[in-house]
Amino acid sequence: MKDFLSIGEMSSLFGLNIQTLYYYDSIDIFKPRMREMKNGRRKYEFDQIYELATICYMRKLGYSLEEITKQRSTQHAGSALESLKQRSEELHRQWKELISIDEAIQRKLRFIEEEMNQIHTDEITIRHFEDRAYLVIGEEESLYRQNSFYFYPTIAFYQGEEKYFGAYLYPSEEPLPDHVRKDQIRRIPSGDFLCGYHLGSYETVPATIERLRNARPDLDFEDLTINFNILDQFVENQSSGYITHTQIRILKP
């Protein structure tokens, strides 16, 4: 057994980059006990492997370097066990959050794939939809602060000069995610809708809405227009490639 290990041997033993050990030294979290006088090479005493093992262990548990420094300065068996319990609770919370996000992403993927399979951009059709659930996001000023905007298909509602947003809970028949509160949910009532597709940036959506309404002067329409983003900025780099499904409810005679 060697009395001392070089920085290269220590990094190899733990699978760490040498620069990581240089950094640990610079911030006083893990320093070699000896430096050679001639060349300043770092030498770690063999028993320091247990110290570095503890740091690596805590990093794998998700502790920051600042937390590790604080924890090690006060650590004893009781506090270490309590800290492990707290870390376990935090990891479990993060795990549930990640699972919830993944469920939302899977919903969005299924929505995009299903919609892409039935797109005919030059067609204007009448389709019937059962009621559909969505989360209220609100106006554009609050859009980018809402997690649901990033993980669910976005719905843009146009009504006169007003525009507001929702996050489509696709498909509606699936159990709702745990993080969704019932008071956040609204529904688009079932009915017959005049449907078409908008290609391009969102700034030109009103022109598509007008084109659809003018295409069927024989029908009466609700003032509200519902736009489901299929290909948006998260999956299409160029705004010219955005695809939006535009739907206008047909009023009964």
C-alpha cells in the first residue's frame, strides 16, 4: 500500500477529471496534505481517499459543494442520518416532479404525432369534437412564466381584440396529472367546428381566421376562435414552418 498518491492516481482511482481536484484544492474543500518542494506537485496521503469518497458520495446525492463544506464541518452520526433523510425526501420530491413532467411531455408527443398524421393544409372541413379539457394560462404577459406552456400543447384563444392562452390536457380521458388542480381546469364544450390549418408565424393567424370564416358565408359562427399549436417554436426552428389547427364553433340554427 502506497503512503501517498499523486493527483493523477487520485483522479484515476475515482474517475474524476484532474481539473476537478485542482478546483477542490482552490476552494479548500479537498486539499493535498503535502506538496513537493521542488515542483509543487500535490501528494495525497492514502487515508484521504475516504475523505474524497465522502465528497463524491455527497455529490451523487445532489449536494452542492457549499452544502458539502457546511455538512462536513458539523457532521456526526446523528446529523448525518438526519441529513440523509432530508435528502431522500428531496430526491423523492424531485423524482415525482420529473415523472409529472415526463407524463406531460408524453401527452404532447402523442398529440403532435396524431395531428401530423391527419394534416391536410389545403382543406377546410367541418369536424365534431367532444368536450376538451385545458389548463388556464391567461394572457400573453403571463404565458412564459407558466410551466404548463412549456410541456403541454398550447391553445391560443382569439376573441375580438382579445387573445388568451391555455394548455391542452391531451387526451382528456386520461387521469389528470397529480400537480393539476381542479380549479385550474376549463373545458371547450363539444360541438361542430369549421377547421383549417394556419402555416407560418402567429402574427398572421388573424388572416387565416378571416379566410376560414369567409369560406363558409352560409354558416353562423361563434365569435371565439380556437387555435391548437401543433408544430411550434419548441419543435420547429423556423416560424414559417409553424402549423396551427384553427377551429371555429358553428352555431346551431
